[in-house]
Amino acid sequence: MISSLMDPLQIEILFKKYLLPFFLKVIGAFLLWFFADLLIRAIKGLLIRTLVRKQVDPTLVTYAKNSVGLALKALAVILILGIFGFETTSFSAILAAAGVAIGVAWSGLLSNFAAGVFLILFRPFKVGDTVSAAGVTGTVREIGLFATIIDNGDNLRYFVGNNKLFSENILNYSSNEYRMATFRIQLDHSVDSKDAIEKIRATLETVEGALQEPPVNGEIVEFNPMGTVIQFKVAAQNRNHSSILNEGNLRIAEILNSERYPAPQYKTLLHSSTGRSEA
């Protein structure tokens, strides 16, 4: 009879002494994490607003937000464990050992992280620039902790590892004040190259958005079996480059049609038995 009464008593003692405190700690930990997450979000929001107000580059704003968020979350986990009586020293040692193991296993991710830091420090490009790197050409949308987001001309989104970007050549189309729009035209043998250059240069100079300095440059760049190849370079601001290419090609087509230049034809030199060359 006594033993039967002791069993519920022991269960009650076990519940009050061990289980109840454990559940209270778990609930308290979740509540603290909830409020810590709200605080971290508020700090990140304040940081972003401060950096934006100071007109800091958007690339640095995104990078700072992600870095501060990860650091604060790791700190919150350690503090919560310490508050509820967990031994954080041993936990830190375990965390460090796990970090080493993860570092070895995820060496590629860590190299991407390190490359991201160097991309921020050396800044070969920034958000909004048009670049060609790692086999991708497009507009940079975000430089993240491990990868950079690039939208190409077909509005397809690429996520490129930072290490791959940093280890290869980077062509930044937006870095300089202007860039050249290049036009190559194949002329027939019968066309006066000098006259064609003057007429095409005159019309390209009037294309809307074309810069006057440096002036439009036209020259002969090649002779081939079809005739002469001439080339023009028109200075354009980065935002006008595509429109100048389109308008310039239309103007050149109009000149070729209005002047009735013949279509280039492939011609070879035939050697007769007498040694004379004939077209």
C-alpha cells in the first residue's frame, strides 16, 4: 500500500525537480530567442537606415547587413545558453572544433566568403554596374557573403561564386565615363572607301546621344577578297551605348541603300598559263 503511494509521489518529485525546470528553460529560451530576433532585426534596420542616410554604396549596405546579422545571432545563441545554465565554455570549444571541421569540409564556401571580402575592399565593380566575368555578362544586382547575383541581357539571374569572380578577369563596362560603339562595314571592291568613310562618319556624328569628344573615328582596318573593311568608333555614355548601336546601324544601312553601293562579292585571282593574273 505504501509502495503504491510512493510511485505517484516519486513521479511528482521527478516532475517538479527535473522535468518542470527543464521545460521552463526551453520555453524561456524560445521566448528569449524570439525577442532577440526582434532586437537583431531592429538593429539591422537601424544600421541600414544610417548607412543609406550617409549615402553609403548599396553593396556595402547589403554586406554589412548580412555580416552584422550573422554575428548577432551567434552571440544571442551563446548568451541564451549561458543565461539558462548551460556551460558555454565547453560549448564554445565544441563550436570551435565544429567550425574547424566545417571549415575543412566547406573550404569552397570559405574561399567564396574571403573573395567576397576582397571584392568589397578592392571594389572592381559595384551594384548596378554591367560586367562580364566568370562567363556571365550582365548587371550586378547584389554582392553577397558567398555569391554575387548578376542579371544577364535576357533577364536571367545568375548566382556566381565570389571566388570564381575574383580569380578570373573582370570586364567592367560601367567603370569608365564612356565606352565606344564599334561599327564594321564590308565594302565591295568598286566602292570608293574614302568617300564612304566621309559620308558614314557625317551621319554617325548626328546620332542622338553620340559624344563629340572624342570625335567619331573612321578608318580602313582590313582588305580581303570581297573588298575593303572600314570601321567606326562612336563615343557613348554607358546608358546610351545600346541605343547608339541600334540607331547607328540603321543610319549605315540607309547610307548604303541611298548610295546604291553594290553588295560585296567574293573574288579570287586566277593565274593563267602565261603568268598573268585575272580577276
